Amino acid sequence: MYNVLIIGGGGREHALAWKIKKSPKCGQLHIAPGNAGTLQFGQNLVIDVSDFKAVEAAAKEHAIDYIVVGPEKPLVDGIYDHFENHPNVKVIGPSAAAAQLEGSKSFANAFMDEFDIPTAGSLAVDQSTIQAGMDYIDAQKPPIVLKADGLAAGKGVLIIRDKAEAKTELQSMLDGKFGEASKTVVIEEFLDGIEFSVFVITDGKSYKMLPTAKDYKRIGEGDTGLNTGGMGAVSPVPFVDEALMHKVRSRIIEPTINGIRKRRYAYKGFIFFGLINVDGDPYVIEYNCRLGDPETEVILPRLDTDLVELFEHLYTEKLPTASVRFTPNTVATIMLVSGGYPGSYTKKLPILMPEKIEDSIVFHAGTAVEDGQLVTNGGRVLAVSSEGPDHQAALRTSLDTIRNISFAGMYYRKDIGFDL
Ligand code: AMP
Ligand code: GLY
């Protein structure tokens, strides 16, 4: 039996708690900070998760064996490295060096260059090389893609049709539009295609596939309006057939794992490949060094394998012989969000929903309990996941469940999977 601490407090972490608690190998479960949903499966801890000494003290107090890290920031900041030589605690995630695949776009591009992994052509510039950036923009066919090099909470990518405007934006990003994150900017060639994501679990030498997923980031139906953390997701992605998946494995996943091995990076966790299908050929849009949110809310319900056992395999060289099984059924999730999100919104609004929900799993994202009442506590509030023979059926079930859930200002997209 292992005691597990999950870091994070969104829908992804509720889904992790739900899945981990099912494992016969899971002892005590703790979540920091967690939400009202994770309380069903373990104890929420009030600690500052960016303070690794505080995490270490909590790990000691609760005799933690595994720390499962949901969000990217603690990984980029080195939580793996903090515990690397710890006698008892094992972190599920990459070392800070490997987390740069997500933490720095220019690092990721250099890595893909070195290991011949298909991605957009690009140039990284800073204030001292801005002229080369302007020339690069001139030489591109619009639209122009500008990316803050560092972590910018999903906001650091601009896609601009007009070259003059792109040049002005480049200057303003380098001047600190996204703070430190855009002191270096990556200018990229625009790739035209349909996006999808693949997930693997890796010990840094071998890997096992997890289900594919597609998320829907825009607030409005038909993928319109502002970007959000994600308004819904579907798994598997129907257009990812054997032929495309074969290319993904041989051109992208395997060279990535080989690159990690060759560079001797410690990596005991998940890789989330953000990909784009350009006329049947997959390209990398981005690497993430963790699971996605809301992708986790559709991937984990499909997984028939014990997740804690997989964590064990990462540290015992047993991953190559592990079998990872998932249901062929589709799972779709719909995010219920606060009115106004992704702009400003009100918190602490009472949520009404039935005690027992039979046909869907309702994962909590931004929720809390106040005086015994379940209330909203974030922009993304609940993720309603359902299973079905295809995404339309799964979606219908989620929409039925949502009819019995309400809070003031509640908004959601009814068209998740519309483009599939
Ligand atoms: P990222 O933060 O890197 O995932 O980028 C955010 C979004 O910008 C992606 O989900 C894509 O929709 C889009 N994007 C990023 N890079 C490119 C590119 N080179 N070509 C086309 N679209 C892109
Ligand atoms: N849903 C996208 C992400 O987790 O980055």
C-alpha cells in the first residue's frame, strides 16, 4: 500500500484522485489544495505547493510514498529534483531539465531539431536579435505565430494575419507583455490542420500509450471567442486512425523518448503531445510535461489499468512489460463554467445538484464547501464526463445530466466534438 499526495486542485486532480482511490495499492490519499470533489476520496491539505520544504514536511507528516503532480509549474520549478534523493518519496513527473520541454518553447524547438521531430519552422529572438525577428516575419507567409518562450498560463500564443501588426506585437512581447515569459519570443511558421493530443506514461527510457484526446479551448460554440483552460474534451479522437498513429509513434513519440534517454533526463511521468494533423502528417505544436485538463477527465475514465501500479512500474523498470488497457468506448466531458469566464466572474455561488448521479461522473474543478453548502470557487466549476459508443452518445448523456445541475450564471458549450 502506498500513501499518495496529489498536487493541484482542478478537474484533472479530482479525476486523478477518483482513479487513484480505486487502486487496491492506494493507502491514504491527500490532495493539496484539492477541491470539494477531492474530499470524497481523501484529505485536502492547506499548504503552499510552490514551497517544496512545506511539501516535504507534509510528505513526512503523512508518510507519503508518491507525489503526483498535476500542474506544470511545480515541475518546471524542480519538485522532482527536490525529492530526487529522498529515501521514501517518489515524484511522478519529469526533472526540471526535462520539464523545459514545456517550460521553454525555444528549448523544445531545439530538442525537436536535434532529434528530427516534425514541428513548425521557427526562430527564437530576444531584444538583442530583434532585427533578425523582423526579417523572419517578412519572410513568412501569414498568419504569423508568436509565442512567449516561457510559461504564460496558456495565454502566451498570438496568431496574427498582418505582418506590420506582428512586428508591433513582437516588440511589445519582448518589452514584457507577458512578463519574464516573453523576454524571449519564438516566431513560428503557421501549421494548418486539425489538432489532437496523445498522452504517454514514461520512465524516461520506455513508454506506454494512454488514450488520445481532443480538447475545445474557445469559450464559444464553433470554436469562437476567447481562449479558456478548456471547455470540454473527447477521447478517443475518431480521425486518429492506425496509419496516423503509426506516424505519431515512429516520427514523434519514439524520437522524443530516445532524446530524453540520450540526454539522460530523469523523467517518471506523463508526456502530453499537442499535435496537429497537416494533410495526414503529424507535427508537434507543443509538449506538456503533465496530463491535460480537461483531457484527464476523459482519459482516466477509459483506463482499465491500475494507475498506482503503473507509478510503481516507473520506478522498478517494469514499465516495458506492463499492459495498459482502456475501453474502446468514447468518453466526452463538458465543462460548466462561471458566467463571465474567461474574464472576471463571481465566486461562492451555491451549486445545486443531485446527491447521486448515475449516468455521468461529475468531476469538480473550481468548487469549495462553505457552511456545508457546495459553492463555485473558480472559472471552470464542474466537468461532466459520460461514456458511450461514440462521442455523440456520450455527449447526450452529459447534456442530460447537466439538466439537473445549476448555479447562477452557469455556462457551457453544447457542441463539444462538433468538428469530428
Ligand atoms: P500552445 O500554447 O503552444 O498550445 O499554442 C496555443 C494554440 O495556438 C494551439 O493550441 C494552436 O491552436 C495554436 N498554435 C500554436 N502554434 C501553432 C502553429 N505553429 N501553427 C498553427 N497554430 C498554432
Ligand atoms: N487542456 C490543455 C492543457 O491542459 O494544457
